[in-house]
Amino acid sequence: MQKRGIELNKKKWIIGLIASIILILLDQYTKLYITKTISLHEQVDLIEHVLYFTYFQNTGAAFSLLTGFGNVFFVIITITA
């Protein structure tokens, strides 16, 4: 029974890893596509009045917190982590 539990955990881990890789690749492709095809602050409707892309650039941390601190914030976080 112990071996079956380990095999199930391994299978779930592999599925999770594959799903994560697919999502990261999709995220990076979407960002690249947007930066190459849409002007800054331009809005493109995917589903009219429901879903749209707007190209913005975030120069800070999450939700533009600490905008203007440049890489200093990220260096401090990396050192303290």
C-alpha cells in the first residue's frame, strides 16, 4: 500500500509540474505577443464588452508597489531571503 501512495504522489507531482510549465510558457508567449503587436496603453477587445487586453508596463513590484526604486528593492529582497 505504501508504494501505491508514493506512485500516486509522484504522478500528481509530475502532472502539476507539466501544468506549471505550460502555464508559464503561455504567460510568456502572451506577454511577448502583446509587446510585439499592441502599442503601449492600447486596448484590444477579445470578446466585445467582456474581455480585452490593455498593454501596460509595471515598473514596480506587485501592483506597482515601490515604483521608482528600480532594482534596489529586488536586490534587498534577494539578500534577505
